[in-house]
Amino acid sequence: MGRLDDKVAIVTGAGTGIGRACMELFAREGAKVAGCSRTQSNLDEVLRTVTDEGGEGMVVASDLSSHEGAEVLVDATVEAYGRVDVLVNSAGVGYSLEPKEPGSMGSITDTTPELWREVTAIDLDSVFFMSRLVIPHMQKQGNGSIINISSVLGVKGHPDAHAYTTAKGGMINLTRSITAAYTLDGIRCNCVCPGFIDTPMIATHMHLFEDEATADRLCPMRRTGTPEEIAYGCLYLASDESSYTNGSVMLIDGGTSARI
């Protein structure tokens, strides 16, 4: 028996990193998984992994920074599986965007209005669009779990990445507000805040952990986490084992936020 048997899960940002790890793990635990990202080739790759391991899933390439893009994903999932039990909002951009969009991870005076809107649309608006569409299905069922992937930079200030940190901080309070509004409908909403995780999002900063002193300053464990370590936290929140976990902000950061 899997921990997610008979559940249908939507995972955004499923093409790489944490979203991909969640899609693969949830499928192994018995869920039917609908994965989404903007890159079809990445989705095809993760779907092959899921089906090769005996799991069941589907993928949808869509841009979730628009309401229309979110509708495409939710409609396809409900048409295929009839319900949505779990939503993992993992779609996002970070430092990997900076080489293509200089200034996107800058401080407030270095960020243009256009880049601000681009980052917040992907990192925060997508959570609004997806949650707005999925919650009515969960209300009809009388149950559901929403898991928002924020960041340690959503709870701590930072010299740069101000659009990113604002979006991730907003995600945390949106999590609390969804909890306050929809708990009696049987819907739980929780937030996971990863630290430095070895994903394409921070590939440009991975070299910092090669120096022991810098690694120690960034994380007491002196290493980055893995996408799978975050996915297991999400698995707990998606499963019935977390039935009394609601409105929580779960830091999975190797201790980064535990000290000044």
C-alpha cells in the first residue's frame, strides 16, 4: 500500500528540481500525478520515469503565470481523473533566470517594473491561479491538501532577489489565509520552505559550497539539500498522516534559518 493510494495530485514545476522529485515520489506512493511545466521535453522525461517504475501520470505543458494557462492544466486533470486531492505549487523561477534576464534577481532599485511583474507572476500569481481553480473541486469532495513551495528567503530578508523574496513571503501568508478560509471545507494548506537545494534554480551559486567556510556560513550542515529531501516533506503533507497539520510553515533548510 502506498501513502497516496487512490489520490490524484497536480504538481507544478514538475519538469525539474523539487517538482520533478515530487511527481516521481508521489507516483511511487500510489498517486495518479498530473505534472506541469513550460518545457515539454522535460515533462516527457519525467513521465517516462514515472511509467517505467509502474506509476500512472500525465503531463501538460503550460504557462501558469496566466489564469488561462492554469485552466488548461486543471481542466485536463479533472477530465482525465475526475478529481484533485493534492496540489503542489512548485512552479517558479530564481537565480537561474538571472543570466537570461539580468536584474530579475536584483535589489529593488536594480529591478525593472517589467522584471518585477515577470518574477512575481511566475512565483506567486501562479499559486493564486492554481489554488483558485482547484479549491472548488476540493470543496465538492470535502477534502484536499495544498502544498506551496516557498523558500527560506520567504522568511528572511536578503540583499538581492527582492521580487523573489517578496513572492515567496507572499506565498507564506497566502497559505495561512487559505487555511483560515477553507479548513471547514476539509481543505488543508501548508507551506514548505527549502533552503539551498541542488536544483537548476541555484546552479549558478553551487560553487559557494566548495569553500568550507562559506558553506558553513550558508548552512550548518555545510551542504545543499536534495530535491528528494524536500519531496519527502511534501509527501507527508499530501498524505493522510498529516491530517492535523494545517497552516504550517515547514522549513527544510539544513538549519540555515536556525541561526543568525
